[in-house]
Amino acid sequence: MPPRHLALALLIIVVWGLNFAVIKVGLVGVPPLLLGALRFLLAVFPALLFVRPPKLPLRLYLVYGLTISVGQFALLFSAISVGMPTGLASLVLQAQSFFTLVLSALCLNERWKPSQLAGLALAGVGLAMIGSAHGQAMPLLGFLLTVAAAFAWASGNVVSRFVARHGPMNQFAFVVWAGLVPPIPFLLLSLWLEGPQAIAAALQGFGWASFGAVAYLAWAATLLGYGLWTWLLARHPANQVAPFSLLVPVVGLSTGWLLFDEQLLPVHFAGGALLMAGLLVNLWGERWLRRLKNA
């Protein structure tokens, strides 16, 4: 991966790592499904006025919007709303890397390299170490919702690879126009599960903190983050791009500690070191092995 692409991947990690704290702030005054609807409404309008939709089958827009947008964030927002700590949510969500490896092999015939499996094994041990020593209770429902969100994200990664097979295109425009899909399902789910009274109360009490949270989720996490993420997936195999998200918990756990006093212990730092080592092996392991053989 070229250095410029690597820098963009790291920028995404920072933006997404801060995302979990912003979600918690947004949920203070807005119920989770309504928060999802507002996120994508603000992301789509007025952005779609400035970009044309790529010529792709409608089903790709629908499946991408329903997996990586509705599925992931309806489940993730709900997980945090029922008490999932933000740092731990950022950690568990990275199970998407493992789901992406499996789904890309099943759906895209992408082969696993030994270095990728070794890297993910190291990262998996690091994630387990961090999760095993988290200082706050992990509600079972929150955990299950977050794992389901990770699967939805992985499904969206695979859809992004199918999109890439249609040739060069404006990935940012695709993310914007796919953002037309989530608002209606989110609003219908909010009406059904949260109720008109909760929606009315949230909109009446909508203040600057709520607007700031929605704006960050819409413009930074969605348009910038997923625009760049889809751009990278169009240029590199999914099983090479997806492991970058394993660094998100480093930012998420640090932010949770700084803002919400979520505890960080020495084992968290050790787990983070293993996690980063796994990422390095996944990215450059094959190159290192070739150099060793040629030495």
C-alpha cells in the first residue's frame, strides 16, 4: 500500500476512534434510531446536490445502505444506549475484520495468505487481552448488538468490493447517494420502537451539543470516513484494508479514558501493542518473508 494510502487509512482510524465518544454525547438527548436517521439526513443533504450518482445497479446502493449504514449503526447506537462502554464498543466492533476475511473468501474468492492469518491471530490475542481487563461491566445485550453491528459492517465491506468491479468511479459520490437509503428505514424503526413521543421530545430539546454530534457523525464519520474507506477498498483487497480498523480501539479506549474515565490498565497497552504488531504482519509480512528468503 503506498504511503499516501496508508496516511488516509490512519486518518480514518482517528476519525472513527473519536466517533464512539461522539455517539455517547449524541445519545444524551436523542434516541439511537432517530440519531441514525438524523445522521444520514445531514450527510446526504445538501451533498447530493453537488455530485452525480455513479451508474451502478440499484441493488448495490440498497444492499450497501442497509448493511454498512442501517445494520451497523442501528445496532451500534442501540448497544451504546443500553450501556455498552464506548471504549469496549470500539474494541468489539473490530470483529468486522474477522468477518470480512470469511465473507471475502466465500463471496469474492479472495485467498488468505499465511501472513494475514498470523497477523489476525496476533491482533485477536491483543483484542482479547484488552477486552478481558476492561474495567466496566459489559452488558450481554450490548455485546451481542455490537457483534451483530460488526457483521453488518463486514457485509458492507464485501459490497464495496462488488462495487469496485464495475470500474473506476467517484467513491465519494457512491457513499453520498447510498446515504439516501438509511433515513427511511431508520425513521420507520424509530417510530415503531421508540415512538412518536420520544421523537417529538428529542426534536423539541435539540440543542447545540446534539447538533454537533450529528454533524460529526454525518460529515466526518460518514462522508469523510466512509468515502475514504470505500475509495481504499476499491484499490486494495478487502482483507488488506479491513485490518486497519483494528487500530480504532486504541483511539476509542484512549478517548473513553480521557472523557468518561473508563479505566486503562497495563494489559490494555500490552494488548494494543499486540494489535499493532498484528496489523504490521498483515500488511508487510509477505514482503518481509520474501526479503528473508532472498537474503
